[in-house]
Amino acid sequence: MPAPLKVVPHLSNAEIEARYRAAPDATLSRHWQVVLLVARGEGVATAAKVTTLSVPWVRRIVQRTNQDGPAGLGDHRHNNPGATSPLTAEVITELREALAGDAPDGGVWSGPKAAVWLSARLGQPVDPKKAWRWLRELGYVLRRPRPRHPKGDKEDQTGRLQEPTRRQGQGGPGRASRRQGDPLEHG
């Protein structure tokens, strides 16, 4: 059976209790509560039961407190910046240049095509979904050709825009507006 854990007296019990009561968030409050219970002589199992934490986690909190003092308590996830992106400024510039042209197969760029290109450039596999996310972060969108109707007029499907036509009765210059209560004119 492991030896009972003791809290290194960085602070007095009164100071620990004051910090427990003044903690700005629930995680830090719970950690101070664990330290207070163990500092008062309660066992690790009792502290775990009172705080609804697991025994290994209570041990970890006490060990962090003993090692780092009060700075070892709290939620440290916000201090973890995560992995660095393999997309350096140089790679992004090369990717933008590649995206300015056609895809290697002559079609439009997509996540899987960008993943193949990035895998070759970075020397490590790149997931197509990750490649698509990077493309979206760089401001690229998937461009699909206009749908073609098999019976449609080939000349009309060239992709040129038509001037919008104004249907009769719609608003616009020259249309007389009728205010509420104005009599209708016939003729």
C-alpha cells in the first residue's frame, strides 16, 4: 500500500481555505479543496469522494502542489498551444501559386488533390479533410462548373450572364406607385 500523501506546507491551512473560497473558476476551486482536505489530514480516498474526483487524479493534484506550489493548481490546458502547423509562409506561398493554376489532373482543386500536393511538398502524409480545412482557411472555395442540361442550348450554356429582364408590373423607374387609399384608375 502506498504511503499516505502529505502536502508540502507552501501555505497555511487558513491561506489554502481562503484561496479555495476565492477561486475564480470551478476547476481551481476543486483543486484547492483537494489540497485543503489532504492538508487537514484527510486521506486521498476521502478527498476523492468529497470532490467527486478519482483517487489517481487527487494524487496527481497533491503531487503537482508539492512540486510547483500554488502555481501547479488549476486548468493548464489553456497554456498548451498545441502542435505547430506544418504550413510555413513558404509552403503557403507555393500552395497559392499551385492553386492559381489547374490541378495536376487538369480538373478543379479539391481536398484530396491538395492533400496529395501537400504530402509531396511536406514529406509526410496529409489527410484530405485537413487539406480541405487549410484551403478554406486560405479563402479558397470549391468551384464547380455550371450544370449542363443535355437538351439545353449549347450556345446559351456558355456561362455568359444574361441581362436581367424586368417583368411587367414589377417596381422600377416609370412605375406609378399607388398609395394606400388612392382610387384605382381604369382605362
